[in-house]
Amino acid sequence: MAVSLSDANVLRVRQRLGKYRIERRIAQGGFANVYQAWDSIEGVHVALKMPHQFNVTASMLDTFQREARVVAKLDHPNILPLKDASFIDGRFVIASRLGEKSLADRLKKRVSFRTALDYIEQMTSAVAYAHRNRIIHCDIKPENMILHSDGRLQLTDFGIAKVAQRTIIRTMVASGSGTIGYMAPEQAMGRPSAKSDVFSLGLMSYRMLAGVLPEWPYEWPQRGYANLRRKAHPELIAWLKKSLESRPSRRYQDANDMLRAFHSAKRKSLRKLKK
């Protein structure tokens, strides 16, 4: 029998969980809830991510424990660090710094062209660092980009990340996990690679710059192209087009190649804005 996400396993406001006091639920998904909580020892607000109690399996716990181990190895200003990962009162809890909002929340309002370029550089830098560490994220989307009050974006949720076992990241057979709206075609067929993350970054970038999310079959030009052309330098448009190629072989090799190409396209686009 299905169990509602609003069942007794959902934590209540002011409920205590170890040193944390629950303040509100800020997100929920198929695998976990995320709560805003107060750390009574350190005196700071935190985000607590917990798998749903009614659906906890050994496999799911292993996924969350892998996430904790993966993120603990990463040290980059645009990747959300862990504060703690442990069992508290029988629940597996991942604690991290509390952001102001997600990029998904921010995109409910207009984003200026300059701000979009800044966000794109930050999120691509985060993924490029992960790729240098042979980690493929596999679920890049606005909900997994946390925005802080100083304008910094940080990538989170490595729960379904795949760690490449070879020096060069190659296509791997996987389950096709990810979020459909931002998933590369080959990832949906169970063959994710670093180029799949490139595609997801391209989708997010196009949405911020053109105001609309590209749609399958991802043929060029997409909706919003006329608006994009008015603001973006041709090199930035070419960068987007290459990132959004349906065939992985035609995309950037990974987010590092993507980032290097973006730096040049960004400079030229900013100069165009000044004219």
C-alpha cells in the first residue's frame, strides 16, 4: 500500500533531532525530504536531507552514504560542502549549510543577462571540478543549485553521481537516473557520461539566457532564439548550440572544455552589451 509523504514519518515543526530543531520543510522529492533546522550547538541554520522513513531500503541508504562520501572529497567554492552525515535517532541525516533559495526559485523571476552569465560560469566551474575528480553528477538541474545571499551558487545532491573508475571519463552503463526536463538523451537510455552533464548545463544556460527551456527533439533553432540573438554574441550562441547537440560526440568532452570555451564567449558577449 502506498504511503503518503505527509504521513507520521514527516518531521514536525520544533521537533528535536539530536542537536537540531526542525523549523520547516523546504523541499521534498521521491527519495528524501529537506528541512530547515537550527543547530543548537553551533547556533546556525542548516539544511537537513533525509530519505523517507517509510521507503528506506539498504540500497537507498547506500545511495545516501555514497553521496556523503563523494561530497566529502570535493572542495570547491561552488559545491555545497557537508557539515555532517550520520545516523540520528535511527534516521540517516545529511546536514549542510542553508542557502537563501534554489536557482529554481530564482528563475521564477527575470534574470538579467549579466547575472545569467555569472550563474552559468559558477555552475559550470562546479561541474568542471567534479569532472576533474572523475565524478559525473547525473542530475544537474536548477533545484540542485543553491543560491546564497552573496550571489554564490553551489551545486548539491550528488545522490546519483557516478564515479568513473578510469582516468578518462567514458560512457558507462547505468540506470538512466536523473530528472527528465534536464536529462541528456543518452542518459535517458542508460548511457550517462561527462557529456550528459554538459548537455544539462547547456539546457539550464539556454533557459537563463533565452527565457525558455529547450524541448525535445532539441532541433536548432529553439524557441526563444530571436530573443537570444539580440543579446548574445555569436560565439556564445555557438557555445550553446554545441552544448545542446543531441549526439554526444558533437558536444564538449566535459565541463572543463565547456568552461574554457565559455570564458571567451562571455567576454565577447559582455563587450557587445556595452556597445
